Amino acid sequence: MERAILYVDGFNFYYGVTKHWWGKNKDLAGLGWCDFHALIERHFHLGDAQLEIKYFTAPVHFENNEEHKRYAVWARAVRTIAGIRVMEGFYKPKSRPDPATKSREEKQSDVNLAVEVMLDALGPTPPRKVYLLSDDRDLMPVVFALRERVQTPIEFFVLLPSRADPRNWQESYRGTAQKLMGLRPTERDQIPMPTVELLTEGMLASSLLSYTLQDSEGKFDCLNEWRLGSEYLERRCMTPEWRPDPPPEG
């Protein structure tokens, strides 16, 4: 069976989805409660390929209890997703923290992701399809390498968190590819582009984890602040079977 691999930049996804929808409507931050397997299977042409998921994150010592609670529940929930492997980097304190931003910075996750993509692509059974869920522009060289320098043809999709702008991503990619290929500025518009998709509200609402999950430690629930209302789910989920809560009877 053919392989397909989804690489998820965990914090880039989390902040790119929850912060975007939190800013638009606080009640929609729960669109980040994502079942990544369902997201690909339902919306991105998986076909008969066997999907593997590699989720890149870093354990965090949070600055307040609420943040810690949210991360702990999500870290537990994400491990219930079928076919997922969690790969961890680390955080360290910033040498010169900015009061307007976090006092920590993530290390190695983007490097781990890039290395893993290339190891898989150059291995004995390379994937037929690759999905990269991230808006991190530092990953563009590996996107270019996978498309232009790997002999085995791989169908490639870039999935952008909701707050991203696909046009900006494509323009940045053209600039990266132009430099790597040594092209003149007049040639940059001829650079072939990977397929770029923005995660929409409808996709996310129709790809949520169940609000009650179970792992080796027992049952646990989604936080109330991430639960989307019944009327919203009825309106936005593409089919009742994809709802994260039991549909109302009657």
C-alpha cells in the first residue's frame, strides 16, 4: 500500500488556528481541537494511501496554570489520533525576553521536521503524498528540495493555518526558489508552485476530535472553552457523523 505522510508543526498550527479564530470570535477557538487524520481523509484526496502523521512539538513549562491546563489536555488528546507519532524538541528561556511576547522560544522542532521529511523522501519506501501543515517560512528550503531535488515523484501539499495568507506564502516561496536556483528576477513567475491550501472554517469544523476521548489513563473530556455549540456544529459540520458531540436526539 502507498504511504502518505502529514507533518504537523504543532505550535504553528495551534496558534495559527486558535488565535485566528479567537480574535474573530472567542467562541471559535475550539476549531483547533483537530483530528488531523480526519482532516486529511475528509478534505485532501488521500485516496487509498495509508496515512502516517508526524506531529512536532516541545514540552512546555507554562507561565500560568490556565495555559498549562490547556496544553496538558491537548497533549493528551493529540496522542489519541490514529497513525500519529509525536516528535519533541525543547523550549529554552529567551536571553533578552520581550515583555510583549513569550519569555521562551521553541528549539529544534522545525529542524526535526525538515530532517524527517528528507529522511522519509530518500528512504527505501518514500511516501507517494506529503502534506506539510505549517506557515513557517524557514521550512521553504525543504519544500523546494522535495519538489525539485528528490528523484522519486512525490505529490506535495502545503496546508496553511487559518490566519495565514496563501498569496504571501507563494511569494515567499518564489523568492526562496529563485535564490536556490540562481534565477533572474524576471524568471521568478515561472517557478512551479506546490499545491497550497488554507484551512477553512468548514474544514476544521468537520474535522474535530470527539469531545470525550479515551487513552491508557482512562476517559477525559475536551475543555469547556474549546467546545463549539450544538447549533454551530449542526450548521457547520458537513455531515452529522462528523460532529464531535452526539447529535441531539429527535
